Amino acid sequence: MPDSMLLVGTRKGVFFLRCTEGRTNWSLEGPMFLGHVAQHVVLDPRGGGRMLLAANTGHLGPTVFYSDDVGQTWTESSKPPAFRAGDSLGRSLDTVFWISPGHADEPEVWFAGGSPQGLFVTRDAGDTWEAVDGFNDHPLWATWTEWPENNTPDGSMLHSVNVDPRDANHMYIGLSGGGVFETTDGCKNWRTLNGNVAMTFAPEGGPELEFGHDPHCVRLHPDFPDRLYQQNHCGIYRLDRPDDRWVRIGDNMPADVGDIGFPVELHPRDPDTVWVFPMDGTDVWPRTSPDGKPCVYMTRDAGKSWTRQDTGLPERAWYTVKRQAMTTDDAEAVGVYFGTTSGEIWASIDEGSTWNCIAEHLPEIYSVEFANLK
């Protein structure tokens, strides 16, 4: 796999890791945008070679850059994502947090999620962005998002933009906090999709609250788009459409580890295979590996059972892995990669059976994305 790389967004800039055949040797490039916050870096999987970066720069604030030469040169969007001028709720964008390519039939379309929870679209591959009025100006927006409260430690944000590969008008998003939402008419109308998801932090508690939930990451399987997985503040869930009630597959995790974490990553071909990185979500939420023993857990049966994968990882380390900081490649034996807030990147080329550290001493890692350059 000589023509692939990992795109790494950090608190202090962007780094690339290029691999050679066999995925055994990695070369580190960067930093680019040193000193600026790089929230999310994505190469267009639809082809064309465009790369987008969601960034917060000291002098420009929240913005997007794009590159057509694999990060050698960058251009800032001439019109970055923003709420509309004169916004009736007085919202202004603090962060561009998430980047997702649109449908394959719309190669110039990308979506961005921000904080506070706003959805934005570009139809010219990242140069100019518009607010998605159907969501941002929905009459229930302030209720869904509990505006202007900020109920998550890093700010309330919109993330996990998942476009149905069969239908450009069908899309899912995640709100922290707020929940999972679905549109079937090209973002004009939205409905909540949080059935059976626990919300133990709410005064009312229980799994029947319509909104207010805190999904950490939501993934739709590209080859089986009726299958979704969610790593939530309150557990790991699976949803098989047309059902609209999630199943808590995290109940099958070991009790001493629990099912709290941020990322959830999918096998590119097998919808039953998933990886998560557990964290300690007890008491004051230290957000580190449970008991300081880092591990990945994998399921090959859609969450009915889980296997611990820690061979090669430190016996003791207080790792935190953020929601965008875990990814998979498309090799026959799938590679799995994650980055930590303490600046390490770990790689497995045997689907999580063994791990090796391929980079260390980087700034706090916010995102890791696999990019196929072939």
C-alpha cells in the first residue's frame, strides 16, 4: 500500500504519516499550520484529490482550507462556514469541527459541522459555504440543542454527518448534546432518532426521551447503509433500519471496562465488525483508559460479543482517544489506527490483533483519517 497515508489533525497543526508496502515503515511529514488548531483533515474518497481541513486559526477564527496537491499548498475558503448575518438567535460560529464529503453523485458537495451546533454545505468543493437553513433555522433548534447552554466540556457541536450512499437527500447527523437526527428530503426537515438510547445524566433519566442525548460518534456502513453504530455518552449502540430503536450492544462489554468511549470505527466490508476504544466514564469522567490499561475492543458479530485487543500496547498508560481520532484502512487485512491526546499514533495491520506505535511526541491529537492516494 505505497500510496496511502494518515491525515492527523492536532491542537498545534497538521501532520501526515506516509506508509510503504506492507504498512511497516512510516514517515512523518509536517507540521503544517503550526500553532493553529486542526480539528479534522479529510481527503475526498470520491476521487479528484481535494483535501479539506477544518481549522481554528488565531487570526482568522473558525475556517476551512483546501488543497489539491496532497497538502503541499493550501487555500482558505473565500466564504468559510458561518451562521447567517443577523442570525435571529444571535449565534456566531466558534469552531468548524467536522468535515464530511457529500454523495458520490454530487462531487462538489461537502458538509461541515460546527459549534454551536450548526450544519453548513459547500457546492464548490470547499471554496464557499452556506448555512443549511432547514436545520439551523428549524423552529425546534434551540429546544433540541438547549441553546444557549453549553453542556459538553469541549463545547456543544454538530458532528457525524453521514450521507446515505443510495440517496443524497437522506442523511444522519449527531449533536453533542442533542442526539441523532435524520433528514430524508435534502435537509429541509428533520426528525429525532434516539429511541431506546439511555440518558442517565438527565434529571428525567430513562431511554424514552426524544432529544437531549449525547452521541459521541455515529457511523453508517457505506456498503450496508441500513446499519448504523453509535458510541454514546451512555453506551455503545447499533441500529438496523427501518427500525428506529437502538440496541445497546455495549451491554455485552466486560463490566469492569464498561461501554463508554468516543470513537467507533467500522470494517470497510463487513458490517458486523467494529472497533471501539473504551474510556473511564465513571464518577468525574477522567476520560482515560479504564484503570490505566489501554485497549481496543472489537466485535465480529455486530456487538453480541467483544474481544479485547491490547497486544503491543503499554501495560499502563492513561490514554484518551477523541471521536475523530480512530480510523481504518481498506487493505485485505484491515489496518486500524488511533491517536491519543498525549501525541502517540498506534497502528495495527492485522485488524487489531497486535499494535505498534508509529509516531510519538506529537501535539494533542484531534483526528486521524486514512487516505488512499491511488
